[in-house]
Amino acid sequence: DAGVIQSPRHEVTEMGQEVTLRCKPISGHNSLFWYRQTMMRGLELLIYFNNNVPIDDSGMPEDRFSAKMPNASFSTLKIQPSEPRDSAVYFCASTLGGNTEAFFGQGTRLTVV
Amino acid sequence: GESVGLHLPTLSVQEGDNSIINCAYSNSASDYFIWYKQESGKGPQFIIDIRSNMDKRQGQRVTVLLNKTVKHLSLQIAATQPGDSAVYFCAENEGRGSTLGRLYFGRGTQLTVWP
């Protein structure tokens, strides 16, 4: 398995633009997580899905953020409109569920100018 | 995520020495803990995990110790190598029989290994 795949690896966009980050979890995993990492706040959980259903989105900072998981092999995190303070590395992770390790993707480095 | 923290933000060791990275957690209900390693430009990578019914677990060159009495977790790396230089995170689950796999991460410790 290629592991968790995220795209793009890097994204530079202008303030106000819409940004869509993509994630393909490991096949067979039933839980998917979106994290944001910054120097100031470390790794923050934004939202997670179990069996494609959003379970907890309390970590989503604002209504500008939305996430979807239309099927077991794909998820998106959208920011509309983007702001400079959204600049961070966004990670997607998946697990088999239960108390098992989370496998992380390589992340998307987002820069909003 | 702030319930999991680290005693030291940075740690420098000589190559060949043993490293000990510490982590404190506050949720006494947590029953599953993981250590991750993150190299520059990469995602966190699993190192070792431990469940609350254990107090020690060993892997290849790594040992995790869990002290539930004082809610303390540590990662020991034997014969530290330059390739071990990275940021190390501890993570805990929600506990209370949670089966959804949600993890809370500490802020991380930067380990630097000098030749």
C-alpha cells in the first residue's frame, strides 16, 4: 500500500481564494482525520470521520472550513475564502479504528499570501 | 490537545548515547498511547505504542514506559544515531472505551543528535 496520499504537497494562494486539499486514506481504514500543524499550536485535530460520516468537527476553526468524505477512499478539506492565518501544514491520517495507530500522509503545506 | 504536554521542548545528545524523551498527560481515562517521530518536511511516523494495561513495551532500540500513577510517558532511544534527529510527539486517545481512534497530541520535543 502506498500509504495515505495527500495532494497537493504545496499550495500557494492569494487571500480570498478557495483552497481544496485532498486525501486518499489507506485502503480498508475506516477512520480519517484532518490535522493542522503550526509552530504556535502544534498538531490540532480539525475533524474526523468514521465510516465516511463526520463524527466531530469541533476543531474546525470557522465556517470557512468544510470537509467531506464522499466515499471510503477520498476526502477533501476546503477553505473558502482563505486567509493568511490559515497558512499551515495540513495532514490527513487514517486508522483501522479502535485503538490503533494513525498513519499520516506527507501533508500539504499551505501558504496564503 | 493541550492535555498532553512535554517536559522539554529540545533535547541534544551525543551519537551513541541513550535518549529519554518525556511526556505528561492529564486524562486519567486515556488507555492508549503512541509515540510518533516527525522528520522535517514529512508527516508523523509511528514509532511505538502502549496500552494502559502495560507499563513497559520494547521495540527495536526504543522502549516506552508508562506510569499511570503520575500520568507520565517516556520514550527511551538506545544508542541514538544521527538519523534519530527529529521532533517526537506523544499522543493519547480519548479513553473511556473509545473505539473511534481519536488522538490528542503533545507539542513535541526536538531531538538533535551530535556526531
